[in-house]
Amino acid sequence: MRIYRKEADEVQLIAFPDEHVHKGDYFVIEDQSQSRGLLVQAIDLQYANVPGVLEDILRDVMTDGDLSGEDVDPLNISSQVDALKDTRLAVCKIRGTIAQDGSLSPSTSWLPSRTSSKIRPYAVNKLIMNGGKMPVKLGHNDGEPISVDASGLDGGLNIITGRKGSGKSHLAKLLLLSMAGWGAPCIVLDVNGEYINLHKSKDGRQSSARLTVLAPRSGLNFSMAKLGLRTVAGVLSHALDLPATSSKVFTTIWKDLEARGDLTLPTVIQAVQSWSCHDSVREALTSRLQVLMESGLFDEANPLTEERILHTIEGGGVLVVNLKNQSQIVRRILVEIFLGELTKILSSNWLKAAFLFAEEAHLYLRDTYWDDIVTRMRHIGLFTTFITNQPDTVQEAIYRQADNVFIFNFTNEHDIEAIGKVAKADSDTIRYLVRGIPTRRCLLLGNVVKDLPMMVDVEQLDVRTMGETRLFFS
């Protein structure tokens, strides 16, 4: 390989036909005279635009099979021309400088020699702390195993995105089980029932995962009194759009019933119906409280408490909140309640931190919760991973503040443009690398790879993942 030219943060390398180069590969351009090397990553491959090549190709096409006679080429010029036709141009992004001791620095303020520098592939495992103290095996890169340190996911905001069937949910389950294996408390908001069998292998054997699955009318029931005014008022206001005036009346009714020790959903409904207030306020409250009653989420006899949630997830437990077959309203109510309970648990320091995996969060999270998760909830110890196939539904602030992003295949320009707002990489890298990559190969960006974009073929899981697209003809 040879250096062709440099423009801004890009270096173009000439790759000859016998040299193997793939998008995502890393190379180091070593300059012995300066005792350092320039680290670059190939983001696109093109044919070298050599003068005369087009003319020669057209001549070959026009004369192919039409001329007879003996070829006389004593200097073997034709083979050299053929080599020129297959010579490629590797468009590379500069990632930093490799010092003589192998350390990496972000410095890019120098140029290696065009004539004396040597260009060689740079092994992926040299770029990251391959596994660290708490390794999470993600998969392979060119046959080489890739592991990251679980601490790279700690305290952060993560996004997993890609087209349907590209492997994003598979990666989410791999991360979930790995984090739980290291003792991390994990909660999953499962829209499609994909996580309910993660404690079973593909042949039906039980795994070591501590999995608890809850659903409405199946363990996921709450007590009005135990939830508290703040959580219930939040449900009415945010999930059911209760007007502010009606919310004030509800607060008054709540405090009155609480003082009398008679705080249940039926008694609240009765109190509202007999309360002295405007008919519009009464109607607004009654209709929304009736929705809560019909949701099946309230059971004073055997409610889910903060203590039970804590016991379920501490020490590496996984709590799956199964939202499958639930209406949009019930999902929003349930998520509002559950996030309120987690906030209370973490604010009370009963639990140091928790990891929340949110599948297709745009279907049930209100807009203001995006800001909460980015700011307030991170500070109290709730670290979220969003999994979505609609990147344009994620707010721009989320992309800009995400600590790790895992991107699978996209071809739609609008989707790629939305992902391009990620602060952890330049838009050119994302645009060139994610388009056309095969299923279960993803681009890793962020803390887990020391901010060095990396392509990984995701590891297979020996569990019933339940998330694969069901096919008729296979």
C-alpha cells in the first residue's frame, strides 16, 4: 500500500490487487524517521481513477472476441494495465497517533513520509482494552474475538439501532445477560415478549440467568396508597393527559382520603363522584380513573412493592416487564408507574444503580422523559439502553449525549442522517460504514471502544431469544 494524498482528516491509500482491504479495517502508517505511526481506518473503497483506464476498458469491450491473431507483448504491459484497473483507493479517516511504545494519542498534527513510510494492518485488540476486568464478549472482527469491559457501559446512555431483522435485539439480549452475569441489576421494558425465555437455552435447558417476568394481571399489580401521590398524579397528568386544574382537585381529594386511611382506587372514584367541584373536572377525573380501573394494574390484595422489585433485581437479577398485547394507554401507564418506582428505589439509596433496557421506547415514553433519562435519572443511577428500528424517533439530544452507540444496517438516507448526529463519530464514518453491512454485524461507537469506531460480527446466543423475524417459506 502507498499513501496517495491527505485532505483534512482523511488519508487516501493506494491498495494493489493482491492487498486485502475491507471497510472498517485499521492501518498504521509507520514513519521510522519520526518514531511514530499515523492510525487510520478505511471507511470506503473506490477504484483508483488512473488516466487511460477508462479508454482501455472500452477498447477491451469493443474488441473482445472480434480480433484474431497472436498477441505480442514482450514487456508484459497488459498484465500491468490489468493491475492498474483493479487497483483500489482506500478512503481512510485519521484516528490518532501510535507512539513507539504502542500508546495511542489523538494527535494528528503531523504527516508521515510518502516515500519511506510502511503501511500495515493494525490488530483490533490493540485498540481497546480487550475484555478488561469484566469482559463482555460481543463477537468477532475478521475472526478475532472482541470483548469490551462492562465498565464502559456503566453510568452511561446507550443506543442500539438498526433495521428490522438486522440483529439489534440480539445484541441487546447479549449485553443484558452479560451485565446481569457481572451482578448488575437489570430491568427490561419488553414490547414484543422477546425476553421472556432468556432463562432457557435453545434446546429447553434452564440457564443460570435469574429471570423474573411480570405482566398486567400476572404479578404486575400496584396499590394506590403504596404508589403515592406523586406517582399516581404523574400517571394521570403525563400518561392520561389530565388538565392542571383537575390535577389540583385530585391532590386535594387524595390528601383527604389519605388522612382518613381509606386510599384505594374504588374509594378515590367514589370520592370524586361526590366531591364538590365543576362537572367538567369531575368528568375529567372520573374518566381517567376508570381507565386505571380497567387497566388491571391495581390490586390492593397483592401489590408489587418497591421491596419486591429490589429483591428481584439486586445481585444480577433480570426483571422483564412484558408489555406484549397491551394497549398504548396501558403501556404508558405501566411505564410511568414503573419508572416512578425505580426513581424512588434509587433516590432512597436502596440500590446503587440499575440498568434499564427499553425496546422501542418511542411507543410508550412521553417526550419529557427523554430529558429526564439524559439528565436527572442518570444522576440517581438509572442507566438506559434504547433499542429502536426508527432512529428518527430518538431526540437529537439523546444522540449527542449518548455514551455508546451500536449501529446495524441502514440504507435509508433519512435514517442515516438521524444517526449522523451522534457526537461519538463523524457523519462520514457512519454514512459509509453502516450502509450495506450484513445481518448481525454492527458499528460500535463510544466508551466501550475508546471512541475508536469498530466493526463487530455479533456473537451467537444459546438462548431462546424469541426476537427473530418469523418466516413462512423457511
